Amino acid sequence: MDAEQVWDSDGNLVIDEGANTGEGVKVAVIDTGIDYDHPDLANNVKGGASFVDYTSDYMDDNGHGTHVAGIIAAIDNDVGVIGVAPKVWLYAVKVLDSEGSGYVSDVVKGIEWAVNNDMQIISMSLGTDTDYESLRQACDNAYNAGVLLVAAAGNDASRLTVRFGIDTIDYPARYDSVIAVGAIDQEDERPQWSSTETELELAAPRVDIYSTYWDNTYETLSGTSMECPHVAGTAALVFASNIAEVAPDYDKDGDGAWDASEVRAWLQATAEDLGDPGKDKLYGYGLVDTAKAAGVKAIPPTIKMRVESIDMTTETIYRGPNPWTRAVATVTVLDSDGNPVEGATVYGHWSGLVSEDVSGTTDANGQVTFKTDYVKNASGTFTFTVDDVVKEGYTYDPSANKHTSDSITV
């Protein structure tokens, strides 16, 4: 997913100044609540509501919702973890109790609350095997109101259900108005229990995910609940990006801003295809690509190259009784696998008996030869030093040089 490429381009574990962190994008986590006192979440939890019958407090008393919230938006504070979109505005919508159970009617109320409070994204790591008309209508209404809904596909598949084409995707993920997210492991393979069928839209990591947990702790969990927030966090980064710069062709209404349907289409288009080519029942459109979706330009991999050797010789001629001598330096450039690098420009300079800046291009053997002017009655040292080596697609690594400078005395 490479979410860190969006806000930590240099990989120094510090958010880049001015980077896209999803700040200001409003995400409702419809779940068991969120531990809003957790040090990795406190700054990002901006509000919420509870619809369970025993409390009006949206504090998490189970841990599941806090784990989901951390995947989306744990802050960068040098402790614990960091989320996909570390400055998203989180809203805890508590519809599940301390046992992780709840009523569809409360989930419906939570979705309606999200619409009425201007949420841009709803994350639902929950599901049921039953199609409830009230739940379908609530999801459809939210999507039509401009909210992007993301839900876990479920953990109900098996070899037999896949073999016989049995639809195991939970509701609400199965609805057309909701992005159904399936699971993959560290090898980008689908676990056999991750629910499948035609409604599956995207895949994301869900195996052994370390994240925030209730009572200011952390926990490693697995399940399709874990991939849903990865997609929700990615969607938040897309909402926070500039559509005119990232994907102008996807601005279907021409208003210069992302809407839910445009974000959804872009997530599909930028996903890394897995399984059969194109959309399939096991992976949907593929693995969500956070960096690509948020507009990070792919940097092509570069090959390292080094100076393998500098071979120094001299050539002497006579003009009358006087010897005239020049130095010859042959530079050999190899890549990290020991192969000659053809077409590399070598920049260097002569010092000692002569002083001159030079450059030349390596041949098929990775070699380029430099010659000084002739020096009358030369007595001293010719020194050649490589200053730089340049070729598109390659990176010069002077620390790997076997020689950077060499001399010959006459």
C-alpha cells in the first residue's frame, strides 16, 4: 500500500512539511466506539455518538473500534503506530456493545447520524448474513448524499464456497452503494476464509495488523475488519488531494473537487491487479494502492554503478632532444552486478603536472579514456580523479568505488 510515501517521502519517519495527511477529512467509524483518550488517537477524535442502549458515551469498551481507528488515523507522535492518514478527523459512532454485538437498527441510526453530520467517509468493519431493507436503504441514502461507504467483506468463505460460487460477502458490504473490501496476507494472497463473489471491490492487508487498542494499549489482530480501515484511510488521502493534479479525467462533474463516486472510481483504477486479469471474485479490482491513489508519482527503480578501476599509463614522444610525455587514464564503470555500464558520462579532472576538467562517455566495455596534453621534460606526478558518473536510470555510488583517484609518476 505504501501509505508512508504520501506523507514521508524521504523515509525518515517524520511527516513531511505540507504533506497530504488527510487532515480535515471526516471519517465516521461505525463500530464499538473509539478510546478517545488513547495517546495515538486523542488529537484526531473530533466527536461522535452512541446508539447502544446502556450508554451515551462513545468510548470504546471492547477494543475493536479503537483498533480500526488506529489503522485509519493513529497520529505521528513517536510512540505506538501511525495510521494510513495520520491527521484525519475521526468520529466514533458506537453501535456495537462491549461484546462486539449490536442491532441493525442501531447501525442504521449510526449511518443516518454520519449523513446528518457531514461525514465524507463511513468505515464499517461489521456485517451480517441477512439483507435488511432498512440497512440497504440507509446505505443507499448515504451514498446518494455524497458519503463514501466502506465495509468489510467478511470472513465466511471456504474452499467449497469458492468452488461452487456461493456468495459469502456480508451485508452491508454486498450492497452496490458500499465498497466491499476483502483480505490479503503478507504474500498478497487471499486467505481461504476471506469472503468472495462478484460484489468484492478491493483488497487490503488484514493479517497480523498491529494497531491501537482500548485502555491505551496496542494489539495485533487479523480479520477482514482490518482491511476496511486501510481503504477508508486511503480514501481520505484521495479526498484531501487535488483532483486537478492527481486525476483530472475523473472529475466527472467538473467542479474541481472529489466526490464519493469519483473517489470510488479512482480507487478501482489505481488498484494493483491481483489474481485473474481485471476485476475478479477473489480480489475485486485488486490491492488498494495508497500512494498511487493519493497522487504520488512512481519513481522508477535505479541501478547503482561504481568506478571499478582507473588504469594509468604514460606515452612519450621526442621532439628533437627533448622528451614530451602525457598521461592516459582509462576509467571502467560497472553496475552493482559487475556488468559494464555503457553510455555513462564520466566527469573528472587532472591535477599535478597538468590541470584540466574533462568528461567522456563509456563504451560497450564500460570504459572511457582520458589523455592529457604533452608536457615537455615532464618530472612529477599526473593525477586523475573521478568527480561524478551520470546515466539516466542509474545512481552513482561513490562509496562502492574501488578507485576514485589514481596517479602515475614520471
